[in-house]
Amino acid sequence: MSNIVQIEINKKNRWVYFSKYRWVAHVIYWTWVLVAGTLLSVKVPITASVVFNHFILDNLLIALFYYTYCLYLIPYFFKRNRIVLFWILTVLSYLLIAAIDVPYNQYFVKLSYQNPHIEASSTFFQRYFVNLGNYLLNFVVFSMMLFFMEKNEENHTLLELEKEKKEIEQVKLDLLKTNISPDFLMRSLSQLKHSAQEQYSNTPDAILAFSDLLRYRLYSKKKHLSTLSEELDALQSLIHFIDLYNDKNNLIIHLDVQGNSSGKNIAPLSLINILEPFCKAHSNQPVILRMILLIDEKELNLEMDYGLRANEILIADLNEYGNNYRHLYGSSVRFKFENCEDDKCIISLNLPLSTQQTTV
């Protein structure tokens, strides 16, 4: 797997100067070389032979140096932090190809004019030093072009990372909203199966209550907000389902709702998700959970009094709940709980309410 990832990284680094239409910059650069170095400099009629010698052959070795630099030296050495080796190879390539260019131009390139910087009787080193200057000047221009390509790629990568981060965050938010406790789900299904096998009279009622709860979870998956009335109905379904099996789970819930819920919206499943951890905290004796809901204009206040000290699992679940909803809705969510000395657990939750119209 690591080899595959490394190959993909190498491929991206190697072709970064040609992807996303950056090859157009190379076309513009060599078009400028063609126009300035051949079409505007040659005094003879422009023919295929003139273009071949003055543009293609005359720039072949310098192009070899450029593309060795950007296709091999940068991705395989510079971007792998092998900086010293990168500069050694770059300088050696620069000196070597500039030296090879001297005999190459003498024997293979047929120019229609004599380079004004090089006399016919010039020595190898005189021609070589002229080549070094020409290579360096053009290399600076070429490197500036690559630099702006790198900045463009960096900005593009930042935008992609930001987009991916938002998508990941959205997936995480959806999971936080719709995450159902596996323990609660399996225990509930087991209870339904057992009651159906024993043909208990409350089985149809329990199935309908549990179905209403799962249906509400499914429909709330993509919602940013749910109506408070829908959330309270789902909460009542969950409490009713728990009450039907209170002899099995030893959890008795007393819910007191104060205030008007009409026209108000709330984070989907926020009340369902805080109740489910108490369904996991199975006790050997009946435990009463009192829930008092105070509905204000802009905030819902929930006070929970659990008649048993919270164990490690319940503490972890409640901590996770608080972190998740603060992550979802920021500092507007206030959540705290404490284990009291008189063998009970007190939970306080404040959730923001909205009056905007809900959408699916």
C-alpha cells in the first residue's frame, strides 16, 4: 500500500508543471523563444531548415537541461528533502550540458548567422563561458515560471483540502446526529424477538414504538434542524418503548415538559441521543430517571436526575455526547454532569432553538 501511495505522490510531483493546463505556460515560453530567438533575429527568409536549426537544434540541449531539472531533479530530490544532492546534481547538469553544447553547436547546428558574442576563432572556454551565461539567464526565467506554477498548485491544493475537510466534517456531523448505540439497538431487537416468541400482549405496541423511533432517525439523517414537536414525539416513543420493558432494563423515566414547542426547531436527535446511554447503563435494581424540559424562546434547558451514580461507561458516553454536540453546534451548547455523593447523577443541557423553516 505504501508503495502505491508513493508512486502516486511521485507521479503528481513529476507532472505538476504540466497538469491543469499549466502546459500552456510551456507553450507560451517556447513560442516566445521561437519568436525572439528565430523569427525576429534571422535575416534570411524563414524556411523549415532555418526553424529546425535555429529553434529546434539550437535549443535542444538547454531544453534537456530544463526538463531534467523539473521532471527529475525537483520531484525526486528537492521534494524528498534531499536538498544537498539536488543542488549538486543541478549544478553538475548545468556545467556538463553547457560544456556539451559547445561541440554540439559547432558540428550539428547550422546557423545562418554568427553569434555576435562568439567569434569564429573563439576557444572552447570562451564559447563555454558564453553558454554558461545564456543558460543561467534563461534558467532564471524558466525557474520563475515554475515557481508561479508551484504557487498555483499550492493554492489549488489548499482549496481541495478545504473542500475535502468540509465534506469530511459534513459526514462526521451526519454520523454524530444519526449515530445509534449498537448496544441499545441489539438489546432492543433482542427484547422484541423474545416478546414476540412469548406472545406478550405489549409486543405490537413495542414494535410500533420502536419503528417510529427508527423511522424518525432515518428521516432526520440529512436535516440540519428538526421541529421541536417532532423531536419530542420521537422522545416520547423512545420513553414508551423503554417503559414497555422496564421490568427488563430497570429504567423508569419521568418526563416533564414545560413551555410551548410550536414554531421552534432543534438539532435532530439531540434528545434521543442523550437518553440512549442510560438504556445501556443496565442496573440490577429499578432506577428512576427524571427529565425536566424547559422550553424558552431561544433555548431548551434539560435537567436530568439519574437515581444512581454513573459508571465508567455512562461517564464516557455522556462525555462523548457533550463533545459531539459542542462540535456540531459550537459554544451555544452547554453540557455538564456530575456524580453526587448521595448516589445519583445530575445532568444539565442547554441546546439552542431556532425559528427558521426546516428543510429535508
